[in-house]
Amino acid sequence: MTEKMRKKLITALKFIISAALIYFIFTKIDLQDVLQTLRKSDPLYLILALVFFVLSKGLAALRLNLYFHQIGAKITQMSNLKLYLQGMFYNLFLPGGIGGDAYKGYVIQKEYKTGTKKVVSVLLLDRLSGMLLLFLYACVLALISTNPFFNGIMGLIIAAIPLSLVVFWWMNWKFFSYTLPIFLKSISYSALVQLAQLICVLCILQSLSITLDVIEYLFVFLISSIVSVIPLTIGGIGSREVTFLYGAKWLGLDASTSIGISFTFFLITALISLMGIVYHFRKPELKTI
């Protein structure tokens, strides 16, 4: 099987999985209930949600540029922002043949000759750094939640917080020692990225007039963000919604409201990602500091 054929098959499989998950979701809930939830949304809070989502992506781009600079790719912040937005567009709208991370890695290696292994490593670390903070925030929300679902596992959650930090630091020290000088900075950026996304979702909750079980909805969002990173579907479509569906079931939340939150977040993501189409047709010039 050729590489081109393999990529086409993977893309087709992702489409099938996404479609199957979406179909499964709407066999479990009433679409009209979801639409009714979305119709009640307050546009002012949706605009605020959009602002904080953009802020989160700007901070994420800055974090990635920390890693690029550490391996010798001294790209300017503006060039990196354009490349990051282009990557977001590829991740969501041009899946399969070319992914956002793969494209960014290709461009950086072609321009700066930093070594393919190092480029792939920092792209991986960038993702893992973000997932680490998603996990840590989820642990904190679980600790302050009064939902009985978390009863009996509080000790495990408390232990998981320092353990995950130590494991991530050890992985950096053992396999990617050249990134240790920016370890604390990258973690700090990740904390701000995920905090901005949490505020984004808080604004979505406010727009939908959701005032009960806020901690639990935020917890499910963080878990769904971790799940959506797994490359089984197109841009996380379906996997995030299924996580919200089962999260609602386990935590006693309203399923239609949960799916409404997920869809609203996806629409915001799609809107911002679509802006990257500009740099698909007019490739950004990579400037060096």
C-alpha cells in the first residue's frame, strides 16, 4: 500500500468514526432539545467566549514558539502566529493528507534545518504540556466538586497532581533535556492557555443561562478536551460530544445542555480555524528574529 493510499484510508476511517459517533449521540438525545438550548444563548457572552478562545490560542502559539526557539528556530512571534493559525485550519478543514502539526513541523525543518527528530519532539511536548494542565485543572475541579461521583477517589486525585508533574518533568529531563531551560515557562503558558479556555466555557455556560453544576460541566469539558486530542476523528468531532454525553450521565447533568455546550465550543473553534484559510492560499513568510 502506498503512503498516499494509506493517508486516504485513515482519513476515510476518521470520517466514518466521526459520523458514527454523531449518529450515536442523536440516538441518545433529542436534537430539538439541543437546538432549543442553543436558541436561548446570549450573544454578548458568546462574543466574550470567542475573545477568550482567541486569547487561549494566542498563548498556545507563544508556548510553541518557546519550544521552536529552544531548538534554534528563531521565528518571529507574528510569523509563528500566522503559521499556528494555518495549522488550525489544516487540523479541522483539511484532515488526513496534511495535518496542522505535521505541516508546522515540515515548514520549520525546511526553513531552519533544526533536525526532524527535535522538531517532532517539541511538537509532541507542546501537546503534552497542554494535556498535563487539562488534567491538573480537572483534578482541582474534582476536588472542589460536591458531586458524589468523586466520593472515594479524593485521595487518588490528590496523589495524581504532584505525580503527573514529576512524571512530566522526568520525561523532559530523561529524553528532551534541551527543553529543560524552558520547562517552567512552558508550564506557565499551558496554565494560562487552559485557564483562558475554561473562562471561554464559563462564558458559554453564562450565555446558555446555566448556573447549576458549573464545576461539573467545566470538569467534563476538560476531560473531553483530553479525549479530543486522540486522533480518531476529524478535528475531535464526535469524540468530544460522546465524552460530554457520558460525562452528563455519570455526573447527573442534563445531556442536551451538555451537547449544546460542546457544539457551541466546536462552532467557535471552527470559526477561528477557518480564518487560517488566508494562509493556505497566501503562505506566510517566515521571518527570523
